[in-house]
Amino acid sequence: MSKNKVLLIGWDAADWKIIGPLLAKGHMPALKKLIDKGVYGNMSTMNPPYSPMLWTSVATGKTPDKHGVIGFIEVTKNMKGIRPVTVESRKTRAIWNILHNKGFKSNLVGWWPSFPAEPINGVVVSDKFQKVNLNPKEKSPILKGTIHPEAKIKDLGDLRMFPWEVTDAHILPCIPRAIEIDQEKDNGLKTFSKILAENTSVHAAATNLMRTTEWDFMAVYYDLIDHFCHGFMKYHPPKLQSVPQDLFDIYKDAVVSSYRIQDMMLERTMELVDDDTTIIVMSDHGFESDHKRIVKMPKYQAAPALEHRQFGMFVAAGPNIKKNEKVFGLGLIDIAPTLLHMFGLPVGKDMDGKIALDIFIDPKQPEYIESWDHIAGDFGEFKNSNENAVLDDEEAMQQLIDLGYIEKPDQDIEIAVLKTTCDLKHNLARVYLGKKDFEQSKKILKELVETDYPAYKQDDFEGEKADKLKKQGFKIGDSMIDKVPYYLELLNISLIEKDFILAEEYLNEIKIQNKRLEINLYFSEAKILVNKGQAKQALKLLKDAKDKKPNSEVWYQIGKIHRRLNQLEETKNAFENAIELELDRAKLHQALAETLIRLEEFETAAEHALTAIELVKYYPEAHYVLAEALEKMGDLENAKLAYSTAAKLKPVTHHRAEKAIENIEERLINPTEFTDKSDFKYRENQIVIVSGLPRSGTSLMMQMLHSGGVNALTDANRKPDESNPKGYFEYDPVMRLHKDNSWLNLAQNKAIKVVAPLLKHLDPKYRYKVIFMNRDLTEVVKSQQKMIGKNPDVLPLNLFEAYNKQLNQVEKWKDKEPGVELIYIDYKDALNKPEEVVTKLTKFIGLDLHVSDMIKCVDKSLYRNKN
């Protein structure tokens, strides 16, 4: 009797950018068949994109800080050695442990990491199985713990393929001009043979188990594409300028061949399952294949991960899976919850991922438990600790060194353990950074930079190690632990948190310590310059960087500065150039959509917002800008839907979207032309804001409102003086609004004075009626000069430029915030035409005000600094 089974196939680094053209040419027929009868889409990776961390997230539904695998290598429990990462680092249960507990049979082949093999109900062929000695004269025994149950070693041992067994029949279809390779100087064929042999071993074991064992769930991991890409992507078409023509001609088909080999393996796999089996093919990240490729890899830890691209691929087909449909918003941590759902099991609330309900024809109601880790019972977990260190696992360690993921361990084991410990802490800090848990990230990074590490001695600069250290810029007395990567992360966090003073300190520290890394700091430097009011200098810096090496990010940052300078056409041009270089980057389309709305190109804005959502479905800012575009186009029903989606996805966006929905609902009830929100009615718990530039008449307006019966939120700490004899009506917490706006609930149904630069820090959860006081700028500056004891006839021109910029920003802020209604009141009108002003205010605020009292409180004699 058939039963529903699930087969999960991991293709490390598989990327739609390569797959797409191959599908179009008919060169990946097996994958095409799956797509036609299933769903497909992007798979978002995580930070940092290191494969053992990522594939463990796939298996657990949790981020690395929770599952414990935080690097390529680990320190042994006794702290006396290091080795390639093992199951012992994992501190939570994987999908196969949970299935074991519930009586399901699982087979696991090649998963990284899966050594030592866990004693689950089924067969585990761990990631050590395919790793063999490259020397044909040396034996490659299957280590204890490589396969569970051990009785399976007899059946599976002979299925391993060795590199020296690879023949020209394997090589020539992939590298037709292999005969031209000088193997004394070029290791390309050795690399090819090793990768192909290892993945053939994995495939042989997997297909054997599919044929000879009973199973409910099976997971198979291949690193074929990833390792071919690391070895040969620099030769992939189009030819990079720095790549020699002869090497390009020899290896240009190698990357494509890895995809075609993987597709042939998939075809055989598909032949071994029935129609009741759900097949998932996915990758953990993509791989840069265009202008962002790296020809010469920087010499630092895990540098090859710089070649990894943000999006991997995902395909699923089987019973209850939708047919030939694209799905969006998938992440690595969603796979384990989705698999549990397929098996009718509850999802742990402590899992970071969600069930991918969009892939199902008939999704069942999800069920949840607090945590699978809290349930007692047999979960087939590995128990016995293994203290074997690096020297007992030379082949696996050497492969990580060859790929560039780790440096060759220091012969002094204490130093090797120290360096590994620092690298793992750094990885963990990056995980927290990716989760936006900046406090945890900073805590780890500060510990790393504040620790005193051993320094290089004279002995270290003798022998083979000396040349390497000198090339890297080290000298006697330098710390053995390079702190620059830690300072870089701290710099990034301080920029995110807008602590630009601290950011500049970190930037200077990096410049002092940067001995070995060629780091482009222009993005960080530009952000600091912009904050210091030197936007034009920042723009020049970025344009110089763009001329040297154009890429999408530098164009994006150029666009942001143009937008800050209100140069909208230049902003649009920069974002378009960024998209031309990187079509599938969601934030570029979202940024362009925002700009196009301000240029009143609403239809094109909606198109780019939709593109951003296609790339990243759960992108609240993109849904919000789509809603804005649709609202401007008059499509109110769909605008309301888009605002609702944005509200569900992000709390801060939620408040703006909530207000926008209210606006739309009012327009649907009363479908008049919507030109100015100031025609709206009184709203319960509204906050009346009196704003303007300093000395623009805000105190006069507060006096009028107070006389008219509107309660003022003020603490009266600032006493009346010659400049303002009737009082300032200020409230001290307003001065700290940019740091703390949690007190704004106290201002509901009251009036409060907020100067123009602080308006953008108002919490969007409230409704605001903003009365903005306009006054001739010359009068404003004269009044300020007089108030602070300076000559009122000497007018600083820089102030005029700054104030004009602030006024432009207020206009943009008003248009962007759906919860804000704003009117402009001219200071002269308040003095000379108080009756007209009071009528306008009464209508705007929506309350019956004491009109005569408001008019009486106006004192024209205080109008002293006239232009």
C-alpha cells in the first residue's frame, strides 16, 4: 500500500540566474518536469551565509543562535582541539529526531553536518561518508560513527567513488579541452575529479537507500554546484577582463555542467519515487555569476562566502502541492515547520520559521506546541561525546582549507583554539546582527575588541610562516587576532542606530588597524559625511567609487543622497542604474517606487512596488508604497488591501497603514475628490500640534488655542521673558522627542508645541492636526539673532538654506503620513486678520472654540522684527 512520503534534496548554491537559461534551452528536463507540476520561487538566505549553519536552520526551523551550529569548524568539548563541525554543536532537535519520536522512518544522506550519525529510526549516511584520501596508495576506511546502523556499512561501503576513478568519459563532456591543461601547474582537473567523485558517492548511497529501505522522509545533500562554482565561476561566461583567454576557453562550461549533472541525478531520483511522494529541491543561497564575481579572493576567514548571493532556489511538487505556480517569501527556517505540517505534526512555537501554507492546494489548520525540545522520550539523538580533534579528520579539514572557508590551523593548538573561538563568536554576533538584535551583537563584538590577545613573536617570522605573515602586513608585536572585522560590524551597527559620532570613531580605528584587509569603506564614510551636513562631499566620494567599480549598491547609495537633496530626477536615474545592474534586488525596486510617487508617475511606481513584492513577499514597505500608488491612481479597494497587508507585516508600518485605511474608508463612503486632508472632521483623541521654525509665531498660536478652550500640554518650566512676555507654552520632553516619544499619549485631545525638525519623530500610531506657522524667513532669522544677543542686521546665509530645507522636509513628511492633517497659517494673518484665522482653525480642529477670546489675546505690538 502506498503512503505519502517526502523527499528533500539540497543543492548547495543553486541559483535561478543559471537555472533559468538552462531551462529555456531544455538542458534541465528533470527540474522542468517538477516545476510544471509544482511550485517554484526564491529562497532567502541568512547572515552569515555559511552552509553548515544554513542547512542546520533548514533541518531545525531555527536561527543559528538557537540551533548552535555557528561555523565550519568547532572546538572540542574539552577545549583541547578543533575539527570540522559535527552534530555535537547542534543543541536542538532536527526534523528527523521529531519524526523518529513519532514512529516515522527517515533516511539522511550527506547532510552537513550529520556526523556522528544519530541513531534514528532509519539510515543515516553522514557527511564523512564521501570524504576520502586523495592518495590512491592510502586507505580510506569508513570511520566509526559515519553510518547508522553500522550494519549498513557492508551494503554502502563499496558505493563510494574515488577521484582516481574519474575518467575522460566523465571529464570531457564538462571540460572538452581538458587535454590542454598543464596538470603540473593547474589543479583544475584534480578539483573537478574530487567534487564529482564525492557527489557521485552521495548519489549512489541515496538511490540505494531509496530502492532497498522503507522510508517516510528522506533528505539528501549535494555540494556539487557550490564547489564547482567556487572552483570555476570566474571562468563562466561572460568572460571577465582579468581572466586569461586560454583558461576561459578550457573551463567556461564547467559551472553549467555541474547543473546538468545535478539534473541527471534528479532524473534518476524521480524514477525511484511514486506519485504519492512530495519532492522538494532547494538551495541555501545563490552564487554570484555576473559582474559581482570575484577573481582574486581576499585572504581572510570564510572569504568565499562573499560569492554567495542572497537568493537560492526552491521547487516542490507532489500531492496537495499547487501546480506550476510561483510562490514568494520563503526562507530557510520555513522548511522544518512546513515538513512537520506535511506529516500532520504540530510546529514548535520556539521555531523561527513559519509554515509555507501558500504552496498547498488545501492547507490544513496548523497546530502548535511550545517546543519539541521540552518533550521527554526517545528522539534518536546522539549521546556520546567525541573528543577527536583536527588531526583525526585531515581530509575534511583540508577540504575546508582548499575551499578557503578556513585558514590552515595554527600548529600551536592553544592559538588554534583561540582563533576558532573568536571566529565562532564573530559568526554569532553576525547572526544577531541579521536578526536585528543589536544589543546582543554589540555585547559579543565589544568583548572581542576589548580582549588582549597574544602577539606575534620573533619565532613566528621564521620558516614557511614568515612570508605569509609579511604578505598580510603583520609584524612582530601585532595581535594574532585581527580585530578589524569586529570593528567593521560595530561600525555597521552604529550607522544603523544613527550614532554617527561612535561610527566615526570605529571608522578611524579601522583605518589605523587595517593591515591585511582591502576594505571599501566609502559607504560608511559617505553616511557619516551626510550626517555632518556634507552631502555633496559624500556624493563625490560615492561617484568616485562608482567610476572605479560600478555596482548596484553604490548607485543605490548615490540615489539616497540625491533623494535627501530633493533632486528627484537624479534619484530616479540612480535607482534605475542600480536595477539595471541587479534586477532581482527588492529594495531597489521599492526605493524607485517611492521616488516615482513623488514624481507623480503612479503606474510605474505600482509596477516596481509589485516587483519588489514578487521578490520578497513579506516586505511591508513595498506593500505600503504599492498602496500609496494605487490610492493616487484612484483604485481605493486594492489600495485598502495593500495597506492592510502592510499593517499585518510590521508594527510601525501598521500604524501608518491603519490611518491610511481609515482615510480610504471615508473616501469610499463620501467619494469626493480628495485634495486636502485638512477638510477632515474632528477625530477622537486627536493631538493638535503647533509647529514652525523657531520665532515663527508658535507661541502666539498656542496662546490663541489656549484662550479658545483647547487644553495645552505644557509644564511652564520656561518662564515668560522680553522676547515672549505672554509665555512659551513649552513641554520639556518635546526636546527629547527624537529619543523618546512614548509620552505622546498624554497629548491626546490637547495642543502641544513641536518645532519643525522634530515633527518626523511623532509616533504614527496617533492622529495629528498640525498647525504650521509660516513667517517671512528674514523676519524669523532677525528675531532669532536679536533673541540670542546678535546683530539682527547680520543675516547668516547658511541659516536660510537650512530653513528652506526644513520646510521642504515638512511638506514631504505631511504627504507621507496618512495620520497627519496640516494647515499653514501665516504669522501676519494671525496678527492682522485674526477673525479669518480663527474661522479656519475652528473648521480644521473640528471643535467649537471661544472665538472672541482667541481674537482678544492677539497683541499686535509684539510684531517687532518686520522685514
